[in-house]
Amino acid sequence: MKITDVKIWLVEGVKYNWTFLKIYTDKGITGVGEATNWPGSQIVESAVKELGQRIIGLDPMKTDFIWTKLYRDLNWVGPYGASMCAISGIDMALLDLKGKALNVPVYDLLGGSFRTKIPLYANYWFTGGGHNEEDYAKQAKEVKAAGFTGLKFDPFAHTNYFYGEDLDTTLSLTKSQQNRAFGVSKAVRDAVGEDMDIMIETHAMLNFKVAIAMAKRLAKLDITWYEEPAGPENPNTLRAFRERLPAEVSICVGERHYTRHGIRPILERHICDIIMPDITRCGGPSEMKRMATMAEAYNVLIAPHNPNGPLSTLASGHVCASIPNFFRQEFIFKDVPWRDTVIDHPIEVENGQLILSDRPGLGVDLIEDEMEKHPGIRNHRDGYYI
């Protein structure tokens, strides 16, 4: 069996474009994958096109060989960023194809399942109303009523620190902005009760002093983790945060750490309690499984980052099914209405859990006509934080 073609689509998502791809073979067996990243989805799209040409004629069953070949081929332009997103999407599609060829689900290719019901935590549940205590509390109750036992949000997100004109000022945050962030967080905790896991996102946008001060305040709310107090550039900075944060505050990082090589220094320094690799960035299902195995040696849990499209959700779930050190998987609570129409089987979520089928591969195929009804937004601000 040989690869004959690779097609790519940009599809509009709730936050930014999804990047989907499909691999075709001379035996008529196909595989689907997702390489979503943002902003700059067109850069990823171009990278997938380039790598797609490089795998024409190869045997799609040789998934590890193809992963390693692409990683080495692109090492000179950098083994991260758009290059690794493209590898991630191709790896996902190859595993889907391989599962369909062998008539087994992807989690069986990854070693078999510990579980097929994957506990989720909700993100993007707060899109209604304003950034105030009452509206956040109301929407948090909706998450709980849907059966979720975990949710995440960035209480600092509406202080304009992403696109503020004076980044030094907004990064510092005034006392009133800090109080507002704490007030919203406390309102959420009061609304959902003590049994709900609350994850606090910072997007690595707070300066050291404010990040430490807010972590100490938020610790009183029994938060489950404090996410990305610093960016991935320097593990020693994260080490400094670990030494200054309250012991009861867990650190979660990893959405911008690519491959097992990227997480190695944070594991060796014992910086974090949980890592959150993103399957469309970190190297795909094959590499996320390798990262999970490495993290297990350090007693670190895995909670995949997943504010992406439906294939990312399913592929992450298949990895989560196959590892012992799984904690939770991220899930977009309020998504676009066409999320389940661009695939031929809808995503099944019950009581805050992703239900994996035993269908071959990822268990779905892409619907080309439906994707073309929702073309991606092609401008320089095709993605934004929240």
C-alpha cells in the first residue's frame, strides 16, 4: 500500500480555524487528521502541503518511520511550531488509516485501553453575558448541570493584556483588576461547590510579582492547577515559580512544549505536577503517547490541551484511553453548531465524559461537502486568546 495524495482544509471553528487533512492510498483506504494551531493557520496549512508531498509513495503503515523521517527532514527549519503541527496532523491521519486497515481503534494501536470513557473538563463555557461574577456563576452552574466535574477559565482575560496599548501596565494589573479576577474566581467556586475541579489559566501573561500574588490568593479557593505562570522559553523561570508558589498549588504546563524533547527539562527539574501537551502541536498521537510514558517516570499526570476541532478531541481521547497517568482532557463546552456535521459520526459526550467507540481508527471520517460550507477565515487575525 502506498500514499497517493494528501488534501487539506481550513474550517472555521469557534475560536479560530481548524486545519484538517486526509491521506489517500492506492488501496482506497484513507485516514483523517488535524493540525490546528493559531494564530497563523495558513502557515500550518502550507507546512502540511509541503510535508504531504514528502510522503507520497511511502507505505502508510510505517508510522514511526514516517514520523522520524519528517522530523529529521525539517530539523533545519526548526522541529517545532508549524513544522511539528504538520507532523502532528499527518501522524494522526496515518494512525487513523492504519487502524482502519487493521480494523482496530487507534487506542489498540497505542497498547490497548485502560478506559474508553474519558473524563473531560470544560473550557469556553463563559461566552454569554459579561465578565462579571453573576454571569460567570450562572454559566458555571450550567457546566455542573451538564455533568462536568471540572472547568477552566482565565479570570484575567478581560484586562486587555493581550492587545493593550501599554503592555507593561496591563501585565502588572492594577489592584482593582486583581480584585476583579479573584472575585470572578470566587463566584465560580461558590456556584459549583467544593467537588468541582477549577483550573486557572494565566496564558503566561502576568509578570512574576502579580503571578505569585494571585496564586497565593487563588490557593484559598482550592484550585486544581495554576496554568502556565511562565512561558516555555526558560525552564529555570518555571523553576523559580515552583519555589515561590504555595506548595498546595499545582502547576500545569505543556501546551507550547513540543515533543518529548521539549518536556524533558521541566520533568527533570520537577517543575510541574501535570503536563498538557496539545495533540495537534506536540507531534500527534504517537508522540503524545511517548510524552506520557516519559511523564509517568516522574509521577506526572497528563491532561491534554484541546481547544481544537473534533478530530483533535477524538485523537486525544484515544491517547488518554491508552495511558495509566491520565487526569482529564480539555473540551470546548460551547462550540460551533457544525462541529458534528463535518464528521460522519457525532462526538459522544455523556455526563462530562467523552465516550470512545470501538470503530476502526479514530472512528470517523471527514465530510468534505460540509467542511466546504464553513471555510476558514483568511486574515492576519485568524486566531485570538481567551
